[in-house]
Amino acid sequence: MQEEVFDLDYEELPANTPLWLSMAAGSIAGIMEHTVMFPVDAIKTRMQVAGAGEAYKGLLSSISAVTSSEGTFALWRGVVSVVLGSGPAHALHFAIYETITSLGQKNGHASTPSTRVSALAGAAATITSDAFMTPFDVIKQRMQLQSGNTNLLRAASQIWRNEGISAFYVSYPITIMMNIPFTAINFAVYDNVSHMLNPQRRSDPLAHCLSGGIAGATAAAVSTPFDVIKTLLQTRGATTDAKARSLNSVKEAAKYIYQQRGLMGFTVGMKPRVLFNMPSTAICWTVYETAKFYISSATQGSPSTVLAN
């Protein structure tokens, strides 16, 4: 048996590849990213919600407290909202990213995108994808906090009925403020680290995984203060704190956090956020790059590896 290997450039899809294939790769990666570590995200939300106090301090103790009082499924409430939102949102995200980086490479005549182009592409991609994803994220967090709220449509209708349509987008400005640096750092760090670990730019799942993990952890740590504000605004309708329920802007939410917890309040949930994003971003990049590689292989008509007698 003879093994014949074709050296394909997975980093850039063939020119004749339909955009929807790149979007499909991004959609699969996004769903995997958000669902695998979902229970950790559920605990992070509980740590950051107004009035949490000392109830949720450590990750393991919080998981134990939730599962013992509400059951194991409680850690997965809201995952349907994430699946429905993250698929299309990540498809948009990666489609825009690929389009901008491809244009940057053509204009700069470079074989790989520069850090500036990667950061710009990531920022532009997140503005568009967040506009789609934010309402799903609001519904997800409400379901994570409310034990009797297990139906997505019911949760959405309750938010609409009690708080109006603005509740779905009250956190959009801070989401953009958070995700632009998060995504810019994520893409920039990923590109730089992957160039160091994989200078030949071949399909290397281990290099993709390590690069993605480092990128995700770095971006998550830096953007945590924005995430604390975002969670507070998105969960205001689920708290018993009257002052928190009346928050309507990023400025008001930031002031509330400082008054209640001081500067350290802006770091609440950093550990689970990093723990969530490190493997989830690693999974996202690995799945995305692998999907791109096989899509490229199929489109070019050359499998990555062909076994023949």
C-alpha cells in the first residue's frame, strides 16, 4: 500500500470556492465552541449577576451547589438558544473575516494577512455577527438563571412582554465594546502564534489547538471587565436588586459595579471565563481550520491523503 500526500495550502480557500462553504465551516466551529464548555459559562453568568454575593465564589463549589439543588440539567439551560444563534452568527463572522483578509492579501501582495489586517477583519466581523447573536445571548443568560425557564420561546416572550424589545439590545453597545478587542486580540494572537508553531502553514490540528487556546485565554482575560458589565445589563430583569433592574446604559452599569464591589468587581468571573474560552476557542479554530482544509481538498479534487495499492 502506497501513501501519496498532496501538499495543499489550507490557509486560503481556492478562488472558486463558494462563500457559503467558508460560512459552513465557521458555523460548525461556532456551535462546537459554545456548547462544549457551556456549563462553565453558566457558572460565570451566576457569578456576575447582581446580588450574587458570596453564593458563587469557586468554580467547582458553584457547580456542586447548582447540580445538587437544581439538577445536572441546570448547567445546560439555554444551550438551545446558543446553538440557534451561534451557527448563523459565526457563519457571518468567518465570512466577513475571510473576505477582508483576502482583500488585504491581494492589495498587499502578501501570502499571509498582516496583524493589522487580521485585527481589522476580526473587528468588522464581530460588529455584524454580534447584531445577530446578542438577542440569543440575552435569552441564554436569562434561562441560565431561572430554574423554571426551560423553553426558549417562552423565555423570549417573557422578556418582550415585561421589558420590551429594547431588552434584547440593551447590552449591544457593551457587547461590541467587549468583542472588538476580544476578537481583534483573538485573531491577532492566533495568527502570530500559529505562524511561530506552524511556519509552513500546513494543516496541523495540534498547532491550531495550541494557538487557539493561547489566543482565547489572552482575549478572555483582557475583555473580562466588559463582560461583567454586559452580563449585568442582560440579566437585569432576572435579579431582585431594584437598582440593578433599573440600569439602562453602560455608564450606569459600570458605576453600579464599582459601588457594589470596587475595581475588583470588574474581574468577577475571570477564571471561569478564561477556562471557558481557552478550550472553546481552541476547538473553534481547530474545527474551522480543519473544515477549511477538507473543503479546500474537495474543491481542488485532491484529498489530503490518498491510499492506493
